[in-house]
Amino acid sequence: MEAMLPPPEDAAPSEPPVTLLRDAPDWYYLLREFEALYRHGSAGGSEPIRSHRAKVRNALSQILAANPAILPRPPAQKPVTAHFARTLDLGERGAMQGMARALREVRDRLHWEYGYEKMPKALARKYAYCEVLGPQGPVRSETLILGFVLFAPATTYPQHSHSGIEESYISIAGGWSENDTAVYAPGSLILNRPQHEHRITTGEQDPCLLAYAWIGDQTKLAQPGMKLTATRKARAARGI
Ligand SMILES: [Fe+2]
């Protein structure tokens, strides 16, 4: 009888090969669309917005030059993603068509999530976001988060703020308002500075898709601890 030999060294299980950004053209071109938005758009004469745009595009340029690894996340749907096809269709007909087309190419690889520990029931059916770059991947970065947030028609995204993080939203499809102060159409950018309380509402007829960028404190980017601000009624009930 033949003696059992240990398996040859090259038969040992090997690490799966790492894919780098340049070998993943769909993710790379999607990030190039973000870079174009933050490079060529207008700051509307606002110094804080000009500075935010510069921070985002500088961080992104460095990330693109470093050719980071892709850490694929399992695709995940949420109820609101039933509106995604319509959203892309609207986006491809409007001012943000380049971004909408690039997003279509990765649509089956997106990991849609809520981010909040406590999710109001009504919002769970009408909201979700997905990251395309950040500490969790799929494109790895510690210094910047880029992603998309999707809303069903007639959604109210309750009041919240972000500690240590500057946030900008750029409309890709649909109309929306923040703090009841204006209506934003595809191509508009809005800056929410750290701690700024904001509440979003979306149009009655169509879904709404916003691209977003988060830049700021790296520990906050790694663990943003998203929390909706308690309503006045809830605060009163808890005696705060
Ligand atoms: Fe926000």
C-alpha cells in the first residue's frame, strides 16, 4: 500500500487574487464620473462649496492614482430598489446622463443598505443607500466615501446631521427639497456641513437619486454612527 504523502506545496489553498481598480473598468469609469462632477461643476460663488469640491476631488485623484483594491460586497436589495430601473431611465434622459449610464453598468453589484440601527417602518420601504467607495469598499478608501442614496416618490427623509463629516449631494434624477428651502433638479449640488441638521423631501411622481460625497474625520468615516434626530414630540416624551 502506498504511503500517504502530504500534498505538494503548490496545491495548498491560495488567497483569491486581488482585483485592482484599473482592472475593474466599470468601477473606475464610475469614479471618473464623480471626479468630473467635482472638477467641472460650479461652486455658485460659494467659498465653502468651492473648498469642499476641492477636498473631494483632491482625495479622489489620490485614490485613483493609488489604484486601490476592489473588495466586492455581496449585492443586496431593499424595497426601494424596485424604483431603481425607473430612476436610471430618468437619469439617462437628463443632465446627469453620464453618471446614470456608468451606474447602470454596476447595478447588479450594488449593496443597498439602511445604515441606521433604528429604522422607521415607513422609511424602510422608501429609502436605501449604497457606497461605491469607502472603508467598506467596494473600492477601498479611508479618506473619502462616495455613494448613492435612492428615495421612492413622496418620501420624507427625517431630520439628521453628521458629526465630523462634510456631506454633499448631487442630484442624478428626480426633484427634491432640503429643509423646505428650494427645489433641486439633476445637476444641483448642496453642501451639508458637520452638525448641520437637514431633512429631505422628494417629488410626488418620480423616484429620486442623489450621488453623495462624505469627507472629514477618518474615524467618523470608518464608523459614522448614523442617527436620525429625535422629533420634538419624541424628545418631549423622553423629557429631553
Ligand atoms: Fe445627510
